[in-house]
Amino acid sequence: MNGKHHHDGDRPPSGERERHGGEADLPTPLVDSLASRLRGTLIRPEDADYEQARKLWNGMIDKRPALVARCAGDEDVVASVDFARENKLPLAVRGGGHGVAGQALCDGGLVIDLSEMREVRVDPEKRSAVAQGGCTLGDIDRETQRHGLATPLGVVTGTGAAGLTLSGGMGWLRRKHGLSCDNLLSARVVTADGRIVVADDTRNRDLFWAIRGGGGNFGVVTAFEYRLHPIGPEVFLCFAFHPASHTEEVLRACERYLAERPDDFAPLGILGRIPEEEEGFPPEVRGKHYAAVLGPYPGDPAEGERLLRPLREITEPIIDLSGTVPYTEAQGIVDEDYPDGLRYHWKSINVPGLGDGLIERLAEHAAQAPSALSTVDVWYQGGAMARVGDEETAFANRDAPYLLGIEANWEAEADSAANVAWVRETFADLRSFSTGGVYLNFPGFLEEGEQLVHEGYGGNYARLSEIKATYDPANLFRLNANIAPKR
């Protein structure tokens, strides 16, 4: 999570790029038959919009699909799933295209692109919203905030709601109202055999359980129905940058606050440095290392300003950007730090506490980051997300009070190897403080393979494997944190 704030495509390093069959050799009449079935657009490598269609948010990703099906509705998704299955093509699913691992694309296969399916329908009486599978977080927030409502989502508004929700969904409301997947009321899913099914508490309950944390292993979700909560229209945003020399005081102050008020605020502790060229900051603070506290208070803004003042006054801050803002602005407070095409490599790990020298180690690793855009983040968990049992949804490891995020964010291709190495070395070092568990929305390139997948799904893996065998026995949906179907 970048700590900077503005006032108003390459391939992964050698060995990281995974190929899945190269360019597909498909007869033109066969491809034409798929195109004729779509209301949307079938994009081929020779088409003018192909290069744009294969770009993702993460500039490290460079893959060349054989076909991109830009779907206009559920039936387009069905046709595309059938085509991939019948022709044994690798199949990737693109919602917002923000997945850091770049699995929204595949080499030589078919991409189901949902980016044109972005309708949001809000029922303010029922306090629910139905969002199509291509919606971004910003799409949903804009529509729900018209009614003073919101659902827990992530922290960068260009993120696709689908990928976020299917692997959990950590955001600013996690302690107050839980994860995105905890607020899912129902979903419409296209399964590997081309059926359209509804999953909720009464229909296809095993599938509904699995998609709440099990990722994209079970089908293409074309619509999500979310529970909404009264939030906004304005919130108080805490965004105070303290000197890095006070990192322990800052992180401990957040702990003390949460011990007294366990659910109303979900802070993020960010360790980084202000870039020298950052025009959004006064010249005298650029280049300084910091320990920032960031997060919106979801209740009354005046109450938030009063309650969060101690977190802004831990030290004399380098700079304090706190204030009352529209909820939609709070949701997008770091958007400019995560532009399309920048290079990203993120990993994560749960830890049971911040003792035994861990805080000093976090500060050391943050100071050693090759890029000034990179950070080490402390996500304070607990609250509502921890009151859901580990077996109530597929999302596991809920009892971990802290998630550590290791974010390398950089610009130049020449710097890729150094930044990826920093993430991996930091991750390897911090594992000694962990009792297990990772967040599969921050998976790096899943380079640890099955070890990381098992760690992410925890004790729920065996049940997920059984459900996978029911809905996708041939593992058509395998370009993800993949669960092997039980044999």
C-alpha cells in the first residue's frame, strides 16, 4: 500500500512467465462460429484492438491469448466456456484485470473478458445490490452511495469486484462489517459444463460456500448480490505520516486503540518512504521514511475526528492528510499510487503478534526496498471478519490478528529483478514469525505452487477439492490459486 498521496506491459523476470500451449491453431470457420454466437466482440491477434485487450493493470504481465471474448451477457459467457472446453483451450477469466499474478490472461488460449458487463442495480429497501462480474469497486461504490449505502470492498477503486470477492475481499470495513465474501447474498455462476446456476443459502449451497474464499476455481461468476450497510456520504479519514524512527510507537498505538474500540476502525500501518519526486508533498518531507496510519472511520465524521486524533498525535507527524471527505474519495485515496502499467509484485503472510523483534524487522525491510514506491503494510484484522467461523465460508485463517503485505511497486523494467528479489527475501524472512496462512489476493506469482495454495485455503482445502470435483472435474478453471479436483 503506497503511502504517497496526490493533491488535486512487460513480462515477469526470466522463469516467471508460464506458457499454456503457445498460439492456438484454430480453423478460421471454428473461430467464426464462436464470433457468430456472441452479442459481444471476439478479438483475435490480427485485430486492431488486440494489443489493448491483452494489457493488464500489472505491467509485468505479457501474455498473448489466441482469442479474447469480450462478453455482453451471460449467454456470451456460456458460449465461451463451451468453446474452451470443447476445444481443450486454456481458459482465463478477466473481471477488472487487477490480479497481481496476471492470471486474467493466458498464452495461446481463450480469455473471457467481462469488462463490458458493469451494470449495478441497488435495492435500497432491501439494502442489497447486484453487480455484474466486470464491475470495479468504484462502479459499485458510486451506485450504492447514491443511497448512503456501501458493501465491504477493497482499497483501490479500479480493482475488479469479482476477483476481490472470490478470494475474500479485504478492505476498510473488514472489522466493522467483515470481508466482501461475508456480505455476498447470492451469485450467478456459469459452470464448467456451460450451465447458469444461482448459488445462495438455499440453492447450490456447496457452491455458495466454495466461492466465498475459494477463488475462481468453480466457474465464471457473472453477477454478485451484496448486502449493504449505512455508510457515508462523508467519513473522517485518518492519514498521518509519522517518522519511521517511531514505527513501534505507531503500530502499538493502533493495537491499543483496537483493544478499546474493537470494531469501528480498521487501520492500515504503512512503512515506506516519500519519493523524492513526489509533487503532492512539500519539498522538505520528500525522501523521508515514514510509518503511516491510514483508514476511514465508518461512523459519524465528527466522532471519527475525535476518536482518531490520538493516532494522528503519536508523534509530530511528517505530514497529516487527515480530514472529512466523501466516502467515495476515501475509497479512492490511494488510487493514483496504483496506475495501470506500473510493475507490481506483492506477497502476504499472517502473523499472530507483533512481538519478538518483528516490528524492527519490518522497518528494516521497508528501508531496504529498492523502489521508493514500495511498502511493507500491517493489516489489522479481527472484529467482524474474525467472528465468522473458519468453516462457515471457504476463506480460512480468520483468527490471525495481523496480515503483513509486502508490496513492490516500481516503474522500469530494468529494476524488476531487484524488486522481485526484495519481496521474496522479505517474505522468506517473515515466515519465521508466522504460524501459517496467506491472503491469496496477494500471492506473488504463486511461485511456491501447492504449498502456498494449501496455506491459503488452510483446513478448508479438502472440502474445496471435493466441491471442485463436482463442478469442474476436468479442471477447466485452473488459471488461479488452483484446487485439484478430488479423485
